[in-house]
Amino acid sequence: MTRSISVVVPVYRSGPILPVLYERLSTVLSALTDVWEVILVDDASNDGTFDSVLELHRRDSRVKAIRFARNMGQHYATLHGLRRCMGEYVLTLDDDLQNPPEEIPRFLTRVDEGYDLVIGRIEGSKQHSLLRNLASGAVQWLIARILGKPRSLALSSYRCMSRRAARSISTYSGAQVYLPALMLGAVPTDRICNIDVPHHPRMDGHSQYTLRKLLKLSSYLVINHSSIPLRFVTAWGTFLCVASLVYAAYVVVDVLLNGSAVTGWPTLAVLVSFMSGNVLMCMGILGEYIGRLVSESARSGQSPVFEEHL
């Protein structure tokens, strides 16, 4: 029986690279099967990138073109592609060719061995800036702490999964998408493995994945998939209450035993400012949670998809 393969590629301002990506993908996939598709999800590039996507679709109907009306982020674009794919094997990779498509057969071999999710582990250091690599390392640590990811398991955007894994992951309908959390929640860790893959420099331009975007994505992990900020607020509030009681007891004892005057207005002003700042901080954390809830409830089924050519 001929196996079918789907490749999902989130696209953002990478028009010049796409023809090369298509040529390399089509060469690899055609050598593996006659039934394959490449789903290009343009995350509202608005720089002419979608024209390149449409041109590839006209040349080869196996290239599916999807365009978002507004920028939703790489993870959301990938998730939307997973919902549209039809293959028995489903791969995801970036549009910058830093992960070579020629590694795809090795991913399929591991899935054939019984794994439902195979993730590429970058050999050596990633071809990114030092600051981004450090930030990525911090995110990996958070994932291990919050989601219970095995320390030996590395994460990247170069993945291959079985159809049932893709179907399970794509059932998520929230607005804030963080794929590692969805994957670890949908696939048992003993059905996940790594293979080592190279990481090449970008062929063109520079990465659109800024530190700001990485921090925003990390907030999805911390706020949407954990209660760490709420626990921090609870612990901090408890500490302040205990510290205030201890200080009040110290003042009372000092007055009774030594007849000292009660600390004056400067100290009071400092304490009020300190407490006000903490109240505002706690309100900000709680407000972030409320804002996320409002965002989820206000979606009303609205889709960011502007057009599709499937």
C-alpha cells in the first residue's frame, strides 16, 4: 500500500526561499511516495510572500496554499496546517531551510519502528544569536519543569508524527497555541523519540523570530499551561502579611519596653508605596489571566484564514 505524506510549513516573509524549499521537498518526497502534499500556511506576511506560495500552487496542485488575515504566530499556523493535512505521516519544518528536507526519510523510518512523534535534535549549536540560544535554553528548562518533559528529550520545529498523533494534537481549539504542551499532552512520552539533525545557516534574510516573540510564546506556556504566577502571588502575599505582622509586633514591643516613638511619616510613606506596588503587580498578573480568558471566550469561532487553495 502506498503511504501518504503531508508536510506542514508555516511561512512568514520568506518568498525568495520558497522555490528552493519546494524543489528540495518535492525531490525527497517523490522518491518516497507518489502521494504527498505540502501545506504552506502564510502567517499574514503582507510582503508578497503569498504570491510566491500561489505560484507554487499553480505549478503543482500538491502544494496547498493558506493565507491568514492577521498574524497568529508560528505555532498557530503549524496547528492549522495539521488540521488540513491528510497524510499517513505528517511532518513539520520551518521555511528557512535551516533543517534540510533530505533528512525526512530518517524520520519516517523511526515512525515505522512504532514511534508516534519523532523530533529532530539539533547537532551542535543552533545557527542563531547567543541571546536567542540562551532564551531557548531557558524555555526548554521551563518546559521540563512545567510539562514534565524528560530531560533527555530535545524539542525543535522539525518533527514527524503519525496521523493519529496529528489528529489528537489538532483537536485543540484555543487562541494561545504552544505546540510542545499540546504534543506532550497528546502523545505518551515513551512514544516520542529524537533523531540528530544538522542545523544550517539561513539561505536568505534573517530570522523573524525575535526575542520579544519568544517571550510572548513563553508566556503561553507559563500562564496557559501552569499556575506558577498565581502560586507566586499567593506565596508573595503570604510573605508580606507575615512580614507586616512581625514588624508591627516589633514596633509594639519597642514602644512598651523602651518608650520609643512610633516610626514617623517617611517610613509610613515607604511602606505604603511598597505595598501599593505589590498590589499593582498582583493585579497585573491576575489581569493577564483574565485577559487570556476574555480572548478565548471572544473568539466566537472566527477564523484568521483569509483564503485557501487546497
